[in-house]
Amino acid sequence: MSKVAIIGDKTSVLGFTALGLDAYPVVDMKEARDIWSRIKDLDYGVIFLTEPVYWEIKDLLIEVAEELAPAVLIIPPTTGGVGLGLQRLRRIVEKAVGVDILAKEEEE
């Protein structure tokens, strides 16, 4: 069975351990690159990244972009985010169905 991991600042990720996720807290965002290199090929079906981590390792994600696993999802940090995860999801859905159905639901 696949596991789930989360990489981000300590405050944002440690609470997820109560849900059974493997948390990888980073103090310096440069650590995120090392963590990603260590865990990307492990048995993770999903890896959550906080937005700052995503920006730090964005170039490394190309390695798994076309793979089914791990699915990489972006979440806001506890300090608040810019909605990057939703924007990315919107692009994926629009590419799959040809229309931005998420924006239409928001307008209603």
C-alpha cells in the first residue's frame, strides 16, 4: 500500500503525522531539495508540498511529472498561501476536459 508524505515548514507539517502522513519538516528551504531526492523514489503514492517548498524544488519535479506516482499536490503553509494548488488543479482539469469547470462552480 502506498504511503503519503508531506514536506514543508515544521508548523505546517507536523500536525499531519496524527493522520498517518510521514512529515518531513524543513528549517531552511534548501533542505527540501535533499529531502525530495531521498524520498521521491520511495513507496509514496502522494507527496504534499507546501507552496514555499514547491517553489524551491519546482525544477526537480519534472522527474515525476509524467509518472502516475507519486502524485504531487501543493498546499498552503500555515502562514497563508497564494492559491497555487488550486491554480495548478484548475490547469490539470482544464487540460483533461477542455474547459475550466472549477471556475464555473466558483461563480455560482
